[in-house]
Amino acid sequence: MNKKHHTRKMTVREFFKRFPDDAACLEHVMTVRYGHRHTCGKCGVIDATFHRLENRKAYSCAHCGHNVYPCAGTIFEKSRTPLTLWFYAIFLFISSRHGVSGMELHRQLGVTRKCGYRMGMQIRQLMNKGDFQGMLGGINRQIEIDEAYIGGRRAGKSGRGAAGKTVVMGMKERDGYIHTAVIPNASKNSLRQVFHENVKPGTIISTDEWAGYNLVTPDGHWHGTVRHGAKEYANTDELGYRHHVNGVENFWKLFKASIRSTHIQISKAHCDAYLNEFTFRQNHREMGQAMFDVLIAAV
Ligand SMILES: [Zn+2]
């Protein structure tokens, strides 16, 4: 992942300057999805010019009059919510650190609560679709793995109590992407499956001493453990690799605190949607306003 390319986040003022009305938003969808000049699907003219049609969410080929609907097949297509409100909602999602609730959209956009909730869920889907989909790790790459328990009753002293809680697993590459998943339980089989689906062989793994992780080692992975039970939070192994799980732990801290403050309670069934939202933001946080275009491209 290229992290040298720092871009600043868009301010509200810049947002409204860039997307002052529905026409500007439609123009942006057209540009991101088709390009303003593209080969016309009907007359076949290469680099054809398309003109915006009055009062319709459509463009028309300057050569044959063929209509192009940039919003076709997107979350915008059948929505009666104006594009400007959709764009502003997406802007709120990428600007926020603690997430955006449906209630917040209801208040900020003046849409109904039901509409706000639905928009939020659809934007979370976009975030899932637009996120990094590849495998993590590989030779000389290091990954931290840690699971967490979301919602439900308070965990016992051990911190592993899962009564009524949703179990989530996080795998974060050092200076790289994070992958998260809701898992049925913290058994070795559950952890193992997600691990092998998402981590390349030959990776250096750091976990705490939770026994389930012992089973991730055999397949050519190098595994180091920190003993949280003994208040050990980092160590260096005999090959000189530094082991800790601070990166993924920080992610869980932010996620749990945000869920508590923004959403109060999220149902088990929707935990993955909220997780996708936070994972996307974590993976794209240094993209600044380009994050916005990634999401629009995912519509
Ligand atoms: Zn044409």
C-alpha cells in the first residue's frame, strides 16, 4: 500500500463548492462511471460527446441521440432522495471518525428516519464493495491478529466471555490493510478458516496467547505470541521480529467506543455492515478526498 501519497480531507466548504447541485453530482457520476467522452454504445462513434438532457438524469450522444443514464444500476437509480443529499451523506461517512447513524442522517439531511437508516445501510454496502479485496501478508510481511467481542453483556475478567456478544476477528498488516470479519465463535476452526482465506503463506504472525491461534502456524507461517495474561504487550523473538497486536487492538478500541457513542446498540445481524464501514475508513484514511471517488466508483 502506498502511504506516501498523503491527501487532505475535503472540508464542508470544498464539498459544497464541488457539488453545489444535483447537476454537478450527476456530472460526477457520469465522469467516474463512463467518462464524458466515450464510445457510444449505439452509433459506435469513438470519443463521442454527450450532452446533459434537461430535467432528466440522462445524457445524450451528440451524434445519434442515444441516451445514457449514469445512475442506472446504482443505489441512486430508484431513490427519490436527491443526488446532493446522497453525496452529502457519503461525505459525512468519509469525514467521520466515529461513524454515522441513520438518526444522524435523518437530522442532518432532513429525510425520514427510515430513509436515513436505509441510506446508511446502502452506503455501508458501498464501503464494503469499494474496499481492498486481496490477500494480506506474504514473505517478510507481518500481520497482527486479534479478536474482539462486540455488544451483549459485559465480558468476565478474562475478557473472553462471549455471552450474547458478536465475535469479530481482525487481521492487520503492519503499515498495510486490515481485514475484519464477523465469526460464529472464537474457536480455532473459525479463526483458522478466516485466516487461511485472507492471509498468504509465509507470513509472520503476531497474536496474543489465545490457544486458538496456535493452529494457524503449521502452514509455513512464522508465529510470535505476546502473553497479555502476564501483562506482556510486546516482545522480540529469536529472529528479531517484534510482536505485538497494538494496531488491531486500536482498531477495536475505536470501533467499540464509536458504536457505543454513535449507535448505542447494533444488532448482531448488522454488525458486519458497521464493521465494513470502519474497515473501509481505516484502509482509506490517508486518501483524503480520493476516498469519495472510490465510493462513487463503487455505486
Ligand atoms: Zn451515438
